[in-house]
Amino acid sequence: MSTERRPPRPHHLYVHVPFCRLVCAYCDFVTVGGRAAEIPRYVDALLAELALRPVVGQLRTIYFGGGTPSLLPTQSIGRLIDAAASAWGGRPVESTVEANPGTRERPDWAGLRAAGVTRLSLGIQSLADVQLRALARGHTAAEALDAYRAARAAGFDNVSIDLIYGIPGQSLDDWRTTLRAAIGLAPDHLSLYGLQLVLAPDEWAAPPRPGALRWRRRMAARQDEDLAAAQYGTAEELLDRAGYRHYELSSWAVPGRESLHNAAYWSRAPYTGIGAGAHSYDGNTRSWNERDLDRYLEAVENGTLPLGGRESADEPTRAFEAMALGLRTVAGVERAAFHAEFGIDPVGRWGTELDAAERQGLLAIDDVAVRLTPRGRLLANEVLAELLPAAR
Ligand code: SF4
């Protein structure tokens, strides 16, 4: 028997912070508005949940998402990073916090740096006030620019910004203007999201809030799919010209600045999620926490894991997930790795479906990988729908 010790398995931690100053009508995340007074109690619950979780590997990345994690005091973020590092061994190589640029949600940037945060994800969404108003965002374009510059001045050398396209009333020229202004800021990373207004009736989506459904229907009626596709194509063109690498459906980065945490999701690496509604994956089973904030707090304060549900993936589901997540990446699904895991090449498994998508110009298949083409990226959901276990 070999006495050689294996290095600890890298592990990734997601920390969900559901608090928001205002809850946006288009948001599907687990969020609560107007309960900021409960943040200290929630931080204690996060630390308690972390202590209840088994140590399953060495901490590689930590990501504070929400909600609005920048509402947390920076000392609390520091306590959580320190607790995770000491429980799981080793400092994370990437610690990201999502932050909103509005003056009332903005964190103390220097304090965040001192707390051990290495990467920021700024929810700028648009650099045009008219679009920010259409989305009922609580900040202006000037505030977004100001927040970005303040974060840089505090020493953050890894900053990602989020932008939204497909906003009703946003022309191709408007989008180009926002993109050019964003490129002018020289962020390390950009995540671009098409405004998603159709409610997905699954466990990932929050139930519609009062008034939100009407707002979504009204806005959805004004959306133009062809225009959104043109906006996506424009982004690919402008960002490519500016030196950004398109590495995932919604993500562009200066080479070397890709998100390590998100890359773990796309490669189906195990991760633990703590906080209300957070999801975890151990390589086989997906589980999720209680979404309701009160029930989450109650469970943890009673010393129990706040589990909302779990699901063990059977082989067809795992194979589908490998395709669905792999195709999100521009590198695609590596055929040899897929074969090694499932005992069959993806082209052997989905011959008819992949062949049809290739003939329609949606997929490119070579000896190494199966990838979406630029046109296929626009129709990724349609390509994947054909591969669903239930569709076969
Ligand atoms: S979009 Fe962001 S700020 Fe708005 S409710 Fe959702 S998480 Fe909160």
C-alpha cells in the first residue's frame, strides 16, 4: 500500500447574504428587503453553520453573493473568511464580494481589503441613468463610476463589473455606449446578463413578489429577442477588440483574471454553500438550504443544518449536467474527460442531437471537444433542451 499522502482536495465556499436595501422586481435570487437590523444575528448563524459543516477539503475560493453582501460590516466578512480558512486549512486564493455601487449600500473599500477580500464584483448594470431607472436600481451612472474608482483607489487590483442588456428601451447604440464606457474603466472581468423576465418555475427561482409579476409582464412585452442577440454579438466584438477573452457564456476576462470560483461550478467541482437558500454539491449529491430567512435562522440556532432538500443525481442527470455546464464554457466539453467519466464519448451518446445542432451551425465538434459556436451561444437553451434526459 502506498504511504504517499494525497494533497487535500480543493474546496470552494459560497456564502449567501440575502439582505437588500430594496428588492428589485426582476430578481430571482433569495433576497429580503428591510431587515438589515438582523445582519449581526445572520452573521452569527453563518459562523454557526460553518462549524456544523464537515471539513471536506482545503479552501481554495470563497464567494460572498446575494442579495447585497456589501451590506455586511467588513469585520464580519473578515471573521467569516478567517473562520473558513482556519476550519478548512489555508487562505483562499480568491475571495470575492459582490457589491452594489449605490451610496447607501457601498462598503468601506479599504476595510474590505483589510478583511482579506481579493476580488470585487460590482453590480453596475448600466452606465446610462435612463436604463438604471427602467430597472429601478438604487444608483446612478455617476455613483457607479465613483464606486469603481474608489475601489481601485483602495487597492483592489481584481475588479469585475456586471452589466445588463436586453433592457426594454435600450437601443443597440445605447448598449454600445455603456460597453465603451465600461471598457474605458479597464475592469479585469465583465459579466454580461440578458435581462431575464420569464419566471422559471423551479426551486432556483423565488416566488413572484407582490407587484413584481405585473412589472415583469409589462417589461417582457417590450423586450426584443433579436435586439438582445445583436447586443450580445456587439459585446463579443467590442470586448474581443479590447483584449478581453470570452471564456463563458456571460463572462469575459483579461487573460488570467477569469473567476476561479465560477470556474469550479462549470467544472462540477465540489463546493459548500452556507446561508439562506445556498446550494452545495459534493460531486454526486446536490443539496440546498432552507430559503426562508426565519426558518434558516431557527434551524441553525437550534444546532441543526438548515437543509431545505437534497437530490442525488443519477448517471443520465450527471452526464447532462456535464454537457450543460461544459457547454457554458468557450472551451466546451472535453471529449476524453467525458469518456473517462461516463464510459462513452458525448458524440456516441447524443449522436443524432449533436449532429443536428452541428448542421444548424450551433455546435462545433472536433477530436478534442464539443463547443457552442457564437450562434449556438445565443441559442444555448435550445441546444441543451434536446439533450435533457427527459427529452430522450
Ligand atoms: S437584483 Fe441585486 S439588489 Fe436587486 S434584489 Fe436582487 S440581489 Fe438585491
